Amino acid sequence: MKKRKKLSSFIKGIIITFTIAILVEGFVLCMPLLGIDVDDTISYVTETIAAARGFFAQSTSDLSSGEHTLENGPMEGTGTEQDSSSLDSPVNTGEEYTFDSTVYPYRALLSSEEQAVYNQIYANAVAYNTEIFTLVNELSESELSETINSVFNDHPELFWLNTSYKYGYNKSNEVVQVQLSFGISSDQLDSAKTQFDSVVDSISTAASEYSSDIEKELYIHDAICELATYDTNADLNQSAYSALVNGSTVCAGYARAFQLICQEAGLTCYYLTGTASGGDHAWNIISVDGDFYNVDLTWDDSISESYGSSVYTYFNLTDDDISDDHTRSELGSKLPACTATAMSYTNVYGSTVEKSDIDNNGGQITEGNFTINEPQEPITDWRNEPAPMSTNDPGAGHTPDMGPDDMAPNDMGPGNMGPDFEGN
């Protein structure tokens, strides 16, 4: 009985196939009568099939069209669903790298699976890999966002890394691939590194000549503020390079430059994101004599440039002091609390422009009157060898020579905030 059914099914299949073939052939023969060019039609069908093949092949080798978006930090990702059945092996896994949690706190906050991907992303950024690479571990999209933002927050030295990236996810919404992008071309990278390293080394070497943490910190703060000015149109403005080499930047550039040079000078300093006066913002947390403080170079420099003299309103504040206009991000809230006051600017060096005298809605100085001590004599220009101040007089002569003629007015008003931190 089973054999008869199989034979019957086989005969039916032949009849159906033969009937379809006759119908297709008949349609083709009738096409000229209907004014349809047979050759053009066949060519069109062939091209369509080829295009379709190209489209489906592209799904595993190109991440150009984004369907998902990640915007939970400085890094913004766009994602596309990928066929993960035949992924390449992971490259540049970064297994050889080790990271001290004191210097790289964001990595320490991640799970072991995320830390492995962190190492891989770091390694591929160092290697300037522009290709798509398969992750060593599949992560959820939120885990990828946290991981790649942790790499960005921990490593200001990667100034060529853009804040945009692409990723591929599978049908379970697990991220399986990443593609980084870079703001400096490969043929210009070596030259850019030479310029960048020269400035970093000059400032950090000069700062290291001082014996106390507070003197080192203040020297670095002043050197960066002397070099840079706030400009939302600055090139590479999410990088330390924009502040140190180009001389124009936004809050991210100030904060990342300060983070890197402090680290080079032996100070523990972290990059912190959040909001200030309602807009996305970045500033720093620094450890001075074992206690943590908030430092905002962007607002100090902008107030200084508007005033025409050095200002330290946002130098070494507690969380309570800064909380009226600064709020940490969720990730930043996991960093150490700042509660000490011993190394505030006022306690160490005396008065500066008080926050109560400043309209913090966008960082603008009010029309009202306020007092500030005259800038003290500069230690030296940061480009030259430093003249270390006496440890018996920590307030003597720390301020670089920044007179009114050297300052340009700075618009700190609120702007259009995208995924990048343009600052307030």
C-alpha cells in the first residue's frame, strides 16, 4: 500500500511539473504578442536575483544600515540584525592586557564576560581595526553599551576613537559583532600621536616636579585651561587631542585631557559624565591625598575667559557642593563619592569667584559685582621647565600668566545636545 502511494505521489509531481513548464513556455511565446521584450525581461530577472543575493550576503559582512540605536553614554551605536550561523573567529581578543582597577574603574564595574569584550574592544581600537569583528562573548545590547562606554571613559589616550560605532545582533538580540570608527585617518595617525604625546609629556613632566598632589593638580588644571578654549564646532571635540593639540574643544575634551595628564603625573583621576544645568556634560573626579573631589575645567575656564582672570569656582568640590548644577550619570554614580573638603581651592589657596555670584544656567557670569583675588605670579609657561614652588608656601605663584588680553569671550549657553558631550 505504501509503495502505491509513493508511486501515485511521484506521478502527480511529474504531471504538475510538466503542466507548469508548458504554462511558462506558453507565456514566454506569447510575450512578443503582448509587446514584452523577452531578452530584457530575462536580464531584469537575472539582475534582480543577483541583487537579492548581494543583499542577503551583505547581512553578515556589512553593518551599514542600523535598525537599533544605543545612546546611553558618550558612545552611540547603531545595530543591524545579522545571520550569526557562520561568524568569523574573534580577532585581537586583548587577552594579553591587564588593567589596574584603581586607574581604570569602569572596567572593574563590569561582569567577567563584559570585561573580556572590553579587552577586545580596547585591543581593536589600539590596532586601528576598521573591519567588523566577532565578539569573544555575546552580550545584550545594554551590556554592550555599558562595556564600550567603559572603554571610552577609561582610556582618553585613544584620541582617534570616534564616539560612533556599529554592531550586529542575532535573532535573540544578542550582540555578536562590532565595527569601530576613527576620527583620524590611518596615514595621519603617527603624526597626530607624536604631537599629542609631546604635549602630554611636557605638561605631565612639569607637573611631576611638584611635591604635593594639590600642586600637581593645579598646574595641570591651569596648563589645560591656558591651552584650550570652548568651541562646540571644534574638530575631534570628544577627544583630549582637541584640547591639547587643536586648542579648541568642549567639556569632553577638557575632561579627557585632564584625566590623561593627571594619570601620567601619578594622580588618580576619572572621567565622569552626567548633566549640568540640564544638558549632557563631562567633568572629573580626582584623588588628592587619598580623598576624592569633583573638578570641572570646562566651567572654570569659561568663567575665567569671560572674567579675564583665573577662576577656580569648580575646583575640588564635594558632591553636595556641585550637585546644585551637576548630576552624575547612572554609570558615573558608581564611582567614589566626593565628601572631603580639606583640599578645596578655598581651603588651600583662598577665595575665588563664588558660585552664588554666577548664573549657572549655561555657565554665564551675571552682570552683578563680585570679588576675586588678583592672579598670583605664574610659576612659568607650561612649555618650559617648571620652577617648583616652596612646600612651605603652597599658594605662592601657581597661576599661569593669563591676562585679559589672552582671553576670548566664551559662550557657555545651552546647545543642541546629541550623543556627544558638547557640555554646558
